[in-house]
Amino acid sequence: MRKVLVVGAGQAGLQLALGLRQHSYEVTLASARTPAEIREGRVMSTQCMFDTALAHERELGLNLWDDVAPTVDGIGVSLAGPDGSRVFDFLGALGGPGQAVDQRIKMPTWIELFEKKGGEVVYEQHTPETLDAVASRYDLVVVAAGRGPLAELFPVDADRTTFDGPQRALAVAYVDGLHRRPEHPDRDGVFFNVIPGVGEIFSIPGYTFSGPCYMPIFEGIPGGPLDCWSDKPGPEEQWQRMLELLRQFVPWEYERFKDAKLTDDRATLTGSVKPVVRRPVAQLPSGTPVLGMGDAVAANDPITGQGANNASKCAKSYLDSILERGAEPFDAEWMQQAFERYWEHAQTVHAWTNAMLMPPTEHVLQVFGAAGSHQPVADLVASSFSAPSAESLKWYFDAAEAQAALGRLVGQG
């Protein structure tokens, strides 16, 4: 059976490695950290896996937290007014339940499962030189490491990249000790609070070591009041600063979070993401081609919550491409084709995410405003997050399509 090396033990790399093992490929996984080191480290991100991505995990039997993780039922959007009020507010239903599991739990569990299924794990932080030294042992090398020297092997695709740097300053915390929004006592969702000219504040119901929790994530426009993490505050100082920003800009969220506590002393993170698309085929120093996947070649700002979802869909797409290749060589031409197959989905998500980083258009604001009083419109918005596609996002990109959607839906709610 053919031998594959997957470098990177995140959502994309692990899902692909586990999928290949189920088809009896000889797979080696290179992870920079051991399961114990991941469990004992800081939170790595926030993420809500929507139903369309979770379906790929279920196909592989990787849905290990269905009985303990809170169900994410919807997507809520609020627009903050200058006086601290909400200009509009709604909660749309998702097409299927979502789920957010701390990656400090998920990734180590998957690594251990991969080993139980006969996969080999090498704990090594590869460089281009060390990877080149072992690449000839494998029929295919896939790089799923989204940062560092390996990611830099893949040249930026200028035609597909919009920004030359990060568009948001990010801050994350995992907390417990709060409840659902009082106006939605029977449903929970990802709540998206938009503060014009300042940024966005999200809250995601999730699961961590202590059980159910919430994951607030702050997205600050550079130079604005939410861009205040360059001093790298300690966990408790960061959380207190986040609370003060909640009180100042989204007081309805502050009321929910004011008594919350960090889930552990490693439950905060700050940083940024540069939205970038890279060419999917890179050459190691010897000239051996390698295939990039996930954030290594298509990284999005988390504003639309698509990072882990895209990683899952990339893993599924690459798995299908590898299986269909059979005994044919995994050459550079095939690698490019495998990426383009995934890009058919990812290009819409990338364009939408980049657009969301800019001030909303008038027709988008009209749709959001109508969603506050018409549930079918709210559900349209939510479904765009759970299953983004060129078809489901027509209303976002095209004013005429937005008006047509409002014409169809406003009378229903």
C-alpha cells in the first residue's frame, strides 16, 4: 500500500491521516507536540464545527463528543448602536446542530486514535531541510502546518490574495459560570456582535476539560479600542480587560459574562491571522514536490467561523482525490488539480470572509434588519454560515438577489 506523510496534527492533517488509515494507507503523521504537551498547553483557537463539516467527521467515526458537547442551534447577529443599544438582533436556525470542542481535547484524542489504528506518529518540528531528508521515503507528502518555515515554502498567490496583512487583532478566552441569553432560553448559538468602526465580538458555546463553557472571541480593527493586546497580558488581566470592553461596547453581553471565570490558567490567547492564499505545490530543496492543505495554503480570518470547517472540508476533498488516484503518481500536476477541486468550495468562503472584514453594504444591512422581525430571513443568514456556497451566499454578494430573497421570505415571518 502507498505511503503518505502528513505534516501537521491539526483538524486538516489529522482528519486526512485518519481517513487514509481507514483505507489501509501506510500513513506517518508528524506532530510538533505530543498529546500530553497539547493537553497541558494554552488554548489554540476557538472553533464551531457546523453540521456540513461534522458530517465528514461522522463518516470516519470521529464524532466522539456528541454526548457531552453543548449543541449549537443557531447563529445570532446584533448590531451595536453608539448609545449601547442594539439596532437589531436576531437568532437564525442552523440546518443541523453545530459543536465546539476545545482542540486541547480533540487533537490529542485523535492522535491517540490514529496510533491505535496503526498509524505512525513522529514527534518532530520539521523544517524544509529535515522534511527533505525523509520525503523520498513516501509516495506523497502533505503539509498541513499553517505557520512557520514549512508554510513559507508555498508562494503567495497574488491573484487570489486580497490583503497584505492581518485585518483584525484577536483575543480569545474560555470561561464558565454564565447562561444562555435570556431572550433565547431554549436555544443556544454563536452570537455575533458587530460594533461599527471598532470590530466584532463573538460568543461560542463549547466544551473543555471542565465541561460546557463559552468561548468569547474579540476581533479588533487595527488601531481601534479592541486592538489592545500587544502587551501580552496574563490570563486574568486579559479576561478583566475583555470584560471591560464588553461593558463598554456590548452591555447585553456584559450582563451575561460579568460573573464568568476562566476555565483554567491556560484559557486565553491573543494574536492575528493574515488572510492569504498560497500556491498549493511547493518544492523542497531537492526539488521534491509537496502538497499544501488547510491553513498552509488558504488561511482566513475567523470572522465567519470557517477555519476548522474549511480544514475538515479540505481533508475530505483531499482524501477523495488521493483515493481516486489509485496507483498513479502523486505528481505536481495532480497536486494542483487536488487543490483546485477543494478551491471550488473554498473560493466562495474566502471571498465572503474578506468581504465581512469590510463595512457591510446597504443591502446586507437591509437583510440583517429584516432578520430581526422575520424568522425566515434570520434562518437564511444562519444557513449561510453553516453551509456557505455560491448559491447560499447570493444574497450577500448581489443586491438584486438580496431584494429577491427579502421578497420571498418577508411574508413568511
